[in-house]
Amino acid sequence: MDRTLIAEVNLKQAFTLTPGGEPVGEVYQTPADLINVILPNLFVFAGLLLLIYIFVAGFKFVTSDSKASKEQGAKSLTYAITGFLLLFASYWIAQIIEYYTGVSIVG
């Protein structure tokens, strides 16, 4: 059975990410280049969301009247602290990868 290729698409040239319309392949030579741009910004965004979540959970905990509301606030605060620990661990894992590979990831 002979299989023929109907269409071929070069994704590096097909997608543009910049306002000037430059192809992705000219802006980011490797997938690592793109990840190196996204990852530090992702850490900042996650940190801001975490801070907001901690404030909201603390506000729920302090202003609640019933025991069930206090438990819900405490549970939210526990989730926020767990999220902080995961964010902290992922940052240090990225630092360890950066140290061993010599490639700048987090800035």
C-alpha cells in the first residue's frame, strides 16, 4: 500500500506571534526559546493569583459568622498555602535545571 502525502505544512512559517507578522520560526529558533519567554511571566502571574487567593481566603476566614464558613475559609487558606508550596517548588526545580544545563530559564 503506497501512502502519498496530500499536504505539508511548515508550522514554523505558518504561525505568526509578533505584531510585525514575523513567522514563529524566525523569532524563536527552538521550543526552549519560547518556553524561556513564557516561564518567568507565568511565575509572576501565578504569584499574583496566589496573593489574591490568600487575601480572599483570609477575608472569608476573618469575616465569617458560622463555623461552616470558618472551615471553608480555613480550607481555602490551606489550598492557597499548598499552591504557594507548589509554585515555590516549581521555581526551584527550574533553577536546578538551569544550573545543570547552563541555559537561562527564569531570568
